[in-house]
Amino acid sequence: MTQPNSHIAPNETAAQHAAFEARIERGEKIEAGDWMPAEYRRQLIRMISQHAHSEVVGMLPEGEWIASAPTLKRKTILMAKVQDEAGHGQYLYHAAETLGATREGMIDALLTRRAKYSSIFNYPTTSWADVGMIGWLVDGAAIKNQTMLAGASYGPYSRAMVRICSEETFHHKQGKEMIVAYAVGTPAQREMAQDALNRWWWPALMMLGPHDADSPNTGIMSKWGVKLKTNDEVRQEFINEHAPELLEAGLTIPDPDLHQDEQGNWKHGPIDWTEFWAVIKGERGLGAERLATRQAAHDDGAWVREALQAYTDRQRAVAAD
Ligand code: BYC
């Protein structure tokens, strides 16, 4: 007996869904004006807006270090990186707007905790090496996930991913270059790099989402060609690339159970998912501070929004005349 499709909304038909899924099956991109199931639209707005929020909140942990960068070269690299993240937020908010979401609605959802942003940005940056470790591990994890999303079925999201990934590649390289240099540097530099790895390794693994068995959205997102790999598959790719490179740099990965299996995959020990959910809910980590900073930035920007509105109103009045 065929299971009823629970994603068919009352005003949608099975035939519409079948035609839509056939387009995805043929590898066609779904574009903004095309027919799509309401649930596809809802899921994409959820995921793309949360991705946008992550880019913008993600400017905060590294941005704190711009004033204390050790050299002019490192400072200019970091400034460029943080500005890139703002740009990524813009592309992604625009991609979500093509689905009917409004900027005001998305920002309100972030500030009132109805929308999430990546758990990784609720961890503090307590030393300069954290900037390098974020580049190497956090951008490294993000690239694995976003390279997959560049093949997503929704055209505007997939195209945003292509551009973002090319910029993230530079972020990843600068982080790796910094940490590898410190790992063979002075004892103090080596200690700083190791301490950063100790604090960022597990959050970086968690950032890629809960295990597949605990991921309620993966099923439908895979069926509709948005997620082309599961959370655990992307996590495995991330570890397979990064574990040997970190070890080669002379660092110790803080997981006594980490080992390579017969297939060559690096297997990690148990992940503390209690910490993950507590960090997302703001019960642990810097959730309250991050949102307070975003709220203050939003309030400080009120005059810009008012000025833009006044300008638009005047242009409209002139056009009406
Ligand atoms: N943090 O069913 P699941 C960057 C939520 S920024 C918080 O597996 P899904 C960078 C999930 O939303 C790059 N929440 O969800 C920027 C869901 O809750 P809702 C960030 C998480 O969507 C600045 C629930 O848990 N990348 O690179 O199928 C500086 C169940 O999960 C997290 C993106 O945002 C988390 N880590 O898969 C440096 C990529 N994980 O929404 C670097 C786009 C899960 O049902 N997003 N949740 O209430 C995705 O690819 C997917 O959303 C995820 C999760 C793989 C993250």
C-alpha cells in the first residue's frame, strides 16, 4: 500500500507534487516563480534564513579580534574575512526573499529566538589562535556542507552557494596557514594552537547537525534535492580531510577514541549532544550576548532604514507627479 504523502497541502494535488519531483529528478533547478509545494518553500525559508543569520552572527566571534590582530597582514586578512561574512548574509537573505520571506520578518525571528543560527557562534574566542582555528575548522566544515548545497535544487540558493564557497576557500586557507605556522612556532604559539583545537574540535563536529537518526528535516530535504548528503556523511568527509592534516601539523585531536577504520574513514568518539542543544537554546555559551549585540546593531541602524524609507517615499511621490 502506498503511504499518503503528508507534505501535500490541502490546496495541492498529488499530480502537482509528482510533476515537481520529476523536475528535480531530471536535475532541473526550481526558480523563484515556479510552482513548488508550500512545504518546500517553508523548509527553504527556514534553512536559508538560518544560514543567513549564521553568517551575520558569525561575524561577531572573529570581529572581536580585529583590533588586536598581531600584524597588519593578519589584520587586513581578518577584516576582509569578516566583511565577506556580511556579504554572505546579504546573498542569503536575498535568496530567502525570492521565496516570499521579508527581511523584517527574518530579522525579527532571529531577535526573538524563533529562528536559529549555527551553534558554533555561541562559543567564545578567548585567544588569537581561535581566529585561525575558526578559519581552518569552522570554515572547513562549512565548505563541506556548502559544496553539497551548491548542487541544491533551488536555483537562487545553489547559485549563492557557488559564490560563497569560493570565498570560504580563502577563509579556510588563511586559517590553516596560520595554525600550521603556530604549530611549528614558539612553545607559546604551539600551546595557543593546541588550546584552540581542544576547544573548537567538538563544536566543529556538532555544527554539521545532529546524527541522521535525530535529524527530522533530512528526509524531506533529501527527497526534494536540497540536501544531497546527510549530516553524518558531511561530518565524515570533514573528519577524513581534517584529522590527518591536524595530526600532520603536530597537533593532538582531543578525542581518545579517534581512529581509522578498514575503509580508511576516521571514526570519532561519542558527541555530547546535550551540550549541542543547550548551546542552541542559549542555556550554555554566549547566546544571550550574541543576540543582545545583534539587537543593539539593529537598533543603531534604525536611522538608516528610516532614511531609506523617506528616500523611497520621495521617489514614489516624484514618480506619481
Ligand atoms: N546549530 O533536522 P536537522 C559559516 C537545528 S556559517 C543550530 O538536521 P537540517 C561562517 C536545525 O535547524 C555557515 N541549529 O536540520 C560564518 C533543526 O531545527 P529547526 C552555517 C542546528 O536543517 C561566519 C534541528 O536542529 N551553515 O560558515 O536538515 C564565520 C534539527 O536538525 C544546527 C549553514 O547554516 C546547528 N549547528 O540540517 C565563519 C548551512 N544543526 O530549524 C564561518 C545551511 C541543526 O527545525 N544549513 N540545527 O528548528 C544546513 O545545511 C542545515 O540546516 C544543517 C542542519 C546541516 C545545519
